[in-house]
Amino acid sequence: MPSTAAAADKVPRPLDRVVMESLPPPVPTLAECVTLMEQYGMLPNIRHHSLVVARLAEQLWAGLCAFAPERPRTDRTLVIAGALLHDIAKTPCMVNNGDHARIGGEICREHGFAEIAAIVEEHVILRNFEPDRYQLGYFSAGEIVYYADKRVRHNVVVHLNQRLEYILDHYGKNNPVRHQLIRENFKKCLTLEHYLFQWLPYGPSDLGAF
Ligand SMILES: [Fe+2]
């Protein structure tokens, strides 16, 4: 008598499911990003912030492509959609004090956007901090969005140190442990910036200027 699991293995799966599983996970279109922003009640100021982050992220992506065109680059639509949706859970989390990166990831997964979920989850703290890879000029969509987000305070492009001041003020809550964690995260961001701009045809001050 075959086991139930072995018998289930022999049941042919519908062709559409086989095809879907062999394709890369979908990336939301711009229209789908806007629909999600509306569905999750994104406040206008957070939407504005996200649009500026998306603009910077796209500028970084284009600069990396122009500087070393022979290198395989992460997908442009992934970078833009990840930036647009990185704060998708920010508005609901303002009410329930939740972790907006984790909850934002859950929202994106629920909608079938697994790659975007991973970007959203690491936009506050990078999952893999790998300076050796950065030195070789390889940056993921998540790292591009993480860096772009650190350069935008509200809807204004600022330098990393200016953003650090705001984050310490806003999220540090006069707690030395929190301050230490925030500073350590920023040190990583400074390292990422250092290597990123070795692979770009412009400097950190030029970001957002054109
Ligand atoms: Fe943000």
C-alpha cells in the first residue's frame, strides 16, 4: 500500500501551477504599488517620502548601470517597486506601534510579492552586510533601497549624518542602548555609501540633484 504522501506526489499538478512556480516571483507594477498605498492608508507625507526614495533609488541603479555596463545588475522595476512600498506598513504601525519593516514584509508576501517583501524587511537593518561584495561593485535591490531611504528625511534629500541626527532624535528615545544600535547601523550605511560611490559616476552630494 503506497503512503498518502507518495500517492499525493503522483497526482499531476495543474499545468498553470507548474508554469507559475518556474517563473520568478512577480513584481508589482506602478499602478499596483499605488493601489497598495491606498489600500493600506499610506498618509500623503509618507507617500511623498516614498516617491523621493524611489527617485533616488532609480538614480543609483541607473548610475551603477552606466558606470559598469558589463556587470549584471538587479532589476530596475524591483528597485523602484521596493522603494515605493518600503514604508507600506508605516501608517498602520503608527497606530499600533508595530514593527513597520516586518509587517510591511508580511503585507507584500500576502499579495504574492515575495521579492519586494524581502526588500521591505531589510530597509531598516540590512540582512546581509557584505563589504567584500560591495568592493566588487555588486549591490542588491534591498541595499539600494536601504541606502536611498537613509538619504531622505521626510521628502528632502539629506546627507547621512543629517538623517542620523533625526533618527537618534525620533527613534533613540534617550535610550543609550537604542542610540548605540542606531549608530552601529549607520556605520554600516557609511561603509555601503563608501563602496557604492566608487561604482558611480557622481558623488554622494550629487544624489537627487539631477
Ligand atoms: Fe522610509
